[in-house]
Amino acid sequence: MKKSLLGAAGVVAAIALGAYPAATWYFGKQLEAELDRQYATLAQVPLVEVAERRFERGVYRSTETVRMRWKPEFLAAVAAGTSASSGTGLDRVAIEARTEYAHGPFPGLSSPAAAARAESRVYLVSAEGEPRALTDGGGEPLVVRTRFELDGSGSGRFSGRAFEIALPDDTRMRWGGIDVAFRFSADRNAVQAEGTIPALEITDASKLAVVMKGIALDMDATRPFAEAPLFFIGNQRISVAQMQVTPPPGQDAQAMSMRNLVLEGDVPLRDGFVDLSYRIGADEVRLGDDVVGPARYDYSVTHLHAPTLVALYEEMLKLYARPELFRPGSDPGQILASLAEPARRLLEHDPGLRLDRLSFAMPEGEVVLSVAARLRGVQLAELENPMLLLPKLELDGSASVSAPLLTAFAVKSFQRKMAAADPTRTVSADEARMVEAQIEAQLHALTGKGYVERDGLVLRSTIRFRNGEMQLNGKPFDPMALSR
């Protein structure tokens, strides 16, 4: 009896040991098939292509080497839009990823169960074709670690220490490192990512330098239409703690800096329509000696018919395969002709454009502006004649501005005008008071007619445009009357 039990246990163990290699081989086969599908989708991207791919599948582990480069059609379009006779040099830039996969159901005989684990090392390919690890030599190169779950979903991390990339035309990019976590759904129709980049510095041949510190990003994207694999909706947020732009030495340009810059975008899909909403803001913006902040620029494009928007997007992607359209002196009408039909159908649904908020503050006060515009029932042919659009334009807005800020702008404008004629010329106190008096007289005329309301130091007004007629603060207004 004891021997028979031991014999049965041995048979079960033998079956299990034989089944596990078969299981890992199956998961490896499924992994390769899924990678083939993803690279087939990538082939539709108009910017990059797979120059070389080698996948070697084993029973327990597989390896893959993929080299990516810019597509020749895209390079030709870029070159056609420049005057560089020697090309842009982008054809010499390539990225290579070398990946080791461990197959499930227990990758590397580890737990918990998973379909596969992957570790990819990323290299920059030189002009001579030699891959170079993206690292400053002080640690691990750029690495992507991914876990594929049994249901097809997955997650991973994109991380690396500081590294520098030398691009063509003496442009250099130095990354202070990168750490990005990501997740994706089983069907790859949903992707989320969040991470940080401690610093990024870009310097070109002229020594123009852009330095960003404290970069954080967050993205949640969804692919709503299976037949449009490159079209995503969702939201994203990028913040930069500090940004400095330094002009090239010897150029008559001012340095610019920003503090706590935030860029946010929301692209929801509701009832078959897409709304695009973007917000840009900074706590402080410095341009030379001028300081502005906080500053905001929020805008939206609303009621975009989703299927038609996808068609317009796909037509735009196709333009990259036609570099002749981007050559200097080419007829821009050819590009418009390619987009005419989906643009016409998009206009049929009366999309709207909104400047949700444009505001900035200075020591003298603040400016706040918002405008919403929509063209009702416009035809594509009418776009060629703006006068035909006026009766169909609907516009509503509001504005408020500090009177001292408005006066300060007028004085500075007068100073720049005088300096342009004579750099040694300075504006006297009497001249400044003259400009202030002129502005005050104009404001008095506007408030007297009811076009503008004055509340202490703040000026407010509303704007409305219907059927070719404008109203300011609810009163009919003729813009030409200001010049009389």
C-alpha cells in the first residue's frame, strides 16, 4: 500500500514537472503574439518606426532586441520645412532596447503568479551604429521593468540615473534622472503613468539654454475607438518647479524664468462629442526686469464630433508621408485641401472656442479676461471670406483691469516708442503725466457712455456679439467710433 501511494505521488510529480515547461512555453508564445500586435499598431505612428527587431523565444525565458528610428517620411517632411542643405541629422539618431523576458505562470519560479516579467535596458545608437548605455557612468543605465498579469494587464517602472544625449547640430540634452511608474489594461486601451524628472537641460549650437527643475507628470489616457488605435482621450498634468531660458551670448534678448509652472489638459468624451480643455499657469514669470504673477491661460474647444475628429486626426497623420507639402514655397492650400472634408463635417456640429481665463497680476494690479465664441451653421466655403462669417459669429465675454495697470502699460509703451527713435531718450515726468491724463480722459469717455463700469481702481465690462452687432456692457457699440 505504501509503495503504491509513493508510486502515485511520483506519477503526479512527473506530470506536474512536465506540465510546467509546457505552461511556460505557452505563456512565452502568448507574449510573443501580443508583442507582435503592439508593434503592428506602432507601425501606424507617423514619426517613428522599428528599424530592426529580433525575438528569440525559449521555454522559460526569451530575449528581444528592438531598434527604433525616425521614419524617412517624417525626416523628409522636417528637412523640407528647413533650409538646411545638409539635412537635420535626425537620421543618425536611434534608440535600442534589449529586453529579457521570464515566462509565467511563475516567472523565474517566483511568486505571485504572472504571465511574464520583463527587464529592458535602453541604449542610444551612435552615428557609427554602436549602442551606448544612457547613464553618466555612475550607476545603472535607463531600465524599464514590466510585469504582465495573467489577465493581460500590466504595470512597470521606467527609471534611470542622470544621463546626457548628444543630438545632431550640436544640441545636447542632459537628464537629471527619471522615475516613471505606469499601468495598462488587458486590451491596452487604458494607460496611466506618473513620475518625476529631477532636472532637464537643453542647449543648442547657439548656446541657447533651457533648464527645468522639479518636473512631475501624471497621465490617464483611454483609447475610445478600437478602429483608431492612435486616438486617445483622458487627462494629463505636467508641473515644473523652476524653468530658466537663457538667450545665446551676444544676442539682444532677455532671460526668462518661471516658478511653479503647471500645464493641465482634459479631453473627455460625452455623448459622442469631445471637449478639449487646457490650463497653463505659473506663480511667477520674469522677463528681464519685469515680474508677472500669478499668471493663467485657460482655453477650451468644445462640442467636437468624436468620429469626425478622429477622421481629421488621421488625415493629419497622413500628411507626414507627403514631404512635398512642407517644402518652402509650397502651396499651403494643398494641406487645407487634404483636411477640407473632415473639417467641413466637424463644423456642421457647431463647435465652440472659449478663452476660459487669461489673467496676470503685476504690482499695479490684475487683468482678467474670458471670451466664448461659436460659429453657427458655417459652411466651409465661407471660411475663405471672413466677412461672410460675421453674421454667424456668436461671442460673449467679460474683462476687468486695474486702472493703474492700464496707465502703467501706456507709459511703458510710450517709453519704448521714444527709445526706438533715440536709445538715449528718456521720458520726463511731465510726459508721463501727459500720457496718464490721456488714458484717464479716454476712460472717462467710456464710463460716461456706460461702456465701462468703474469700481474704485478696477474697470469692468462685458462684450456680446450677435448678428454682426456688438454690445459693450449691454449697450450697442461701434468700434469705429473710438477712432472718430
